[in-house]
Amino acid sequence: MYSVRLGIVIVSFNVRDLLRSCLTSVFSAAQAPDLDYNVVVVDNASVDDSAAMVGTEFPQAALIASQENLGFARGNNVGLRALGFEAPTGRGVVATPDAVLLLNPDTEVQSGALAALAGFLHAHPQAGGCGPTLHYGDGSFQHSAFHFPGLTQLAFDLFPASGPLHRRLHNSRLNGRYPLRLYERGHPFPVDFTLGAALMVRSAAIEATGLLDEAYFMYAEEMDWCRRMRTAGWPLYCVPAAHITHHEGRSARQFRGAMIQALWRSRLRYYHRHYPAWKQWAARRLVAVGMRAEIRRSRAAFLHGDISSVELETRLDAYRQVLTLVSGAPTLQP
């Protein structure tokens, strides 16, 4: 018999109903006999009464109500510090756990998932962290683990296409995906990184790596974090037996133009930190070509009546801002 002290950090922004479902699933799944757990909710200045809902309906969770939107990385770091990481006394609002699960508020934890992830870390002390199998809200499969991105993956993102061949390539190693058969076998397998929607990390790996890089407001922060963990000697794994539902992107959809900019600012920062100079140059050129293509597609969509003039201007402004980012390399310095 073993016992794992687990910290769960949930950073939320204006998704009260999803957060309620998430917390309900967490407190149900966390009743496993081998888990001693604490939940920290960081509310990013929501205006939908999310914080009040947590305080009223889930008093067993430690609530931190921020007065500003901290983003994903800063918000999670607030939660990690509340669990004792980087605290001067080594303790936060609760005792520092053995492992921490970063969990999106638009997820629902299925029965046995927390025990499967924590049990894997207990049984494999060399592992720095692990993630589950993810499913969309309709039950369909979502890739949860990836290879670190290269230029081919960047091209897939920037130049979408359709057809059977494209779908096959999109789900292949060329686009950073692991084969579906690895998930279906049900055995844990090593990965480069797992999505931050549900990422469990050993405390020793956090201490060796440091907290998330707060220069990432949103997107790519878990990719950067996992890469730094691997560099520090802590590999990552996918644990297919753990299942979590992910109602993807509900917070991000609230500010589409701002999120496009945040996505590419974060990716460009990641490329700057981890790519050699020639690859950074190639990535910037690809992004520039891709943004110009998006501008053309948006204008065509407007002419065909598919989007409004307001939506068109929102898109054009976002894509032009990304073009400015591509040429403004100094803004990406560490």
C-alpha cells in the first residue's frame, strides 16, 4: 500500500459552469484510497461569478481570486506557490505535495484517472510527469501527447488542407502525433510533452526545472516546461489508462483576436528559446507567409458573405499584429 500527496491546480477564466463540472469530477475521482489531495483554484478575474461559485459550492478547495487575468503560466505558478513551491518557508497554503496536476477548468476527470496517473509516478520514480488519454466532449479521441514541434508541424498549422491523404498526414509523426495504436494498447509510453490541459508532474521535477515561464501568457508554456524537464533529466509519459474529457478551448474562444496573437507570440518565444538560428529564421518566414495567406482567406470569406465586416477587421488586425511580432524579434528575448 502507498499514499501519494497530490496537489491539483485549476486556473479558470469565465467558464463557471464548466468549472463546476470539473470540480465535481475532481472531488469524485480523488476519493481513491491511495490519494491525499488538495485542490487550488486560481480565478483569473472572472466576471461570471466563478469565484463566488467556488467559495460557496466547493469550500474544500483553496480559492485564490486574482484581481487581474494572469494568463495560464502565471496563474498556474500562483497555484504552485500556494502549494509551497518557491515559498520561503517551503510551504504554501497546504503542505507541498508529492506531485501536482495542472488541470484545465474545461475538463472532466473520469473515474480512476487520478489514481492511474499518480500510481504511474509512484511506480516509475525516474518519470518527471505524465498525462492521460483525452477525449472531446462528444467522446471522440483527442491527441494528448506530442513530439516537440518542427517546421513540418508549423506548416501543417499554417496551411490547412483537406482530403484523406491530408488527414492521414495530419495524424502522423510528420505532424508530431504519436500513433493511435500506442493509446489503444493501454500501456504507458514515453513522449516529448503532454498537453497542459491535464499534466501531472512530480514535485522533484518541478524543483529541478523551476516553475512555468511567465513570459508565455497562454499557449506553448507546457511545451517549454516539459522540454526543460527533459533537459533536467526528467522524462515524460502518456498513461492511456487514465481518461479525461476535454471541452477544448472554451476560455480561449472568448477573445479570438487576442488569442491568435497570444498563440503566435508564445510559439515565436518557444522557437527563439529552443531552435537554432537557422530554424528560427525559417519559422519566422513560414509564419509570415501563413499570416498573409490568412489575410487573403479572411478577405475572401468576407466577400462570400461568410463573415461580417467586424469579424473581418478583428481577423485582419490579429494577423497584422502577428506579422509585426515576426519582424520584432527583440520582443521575444528571454
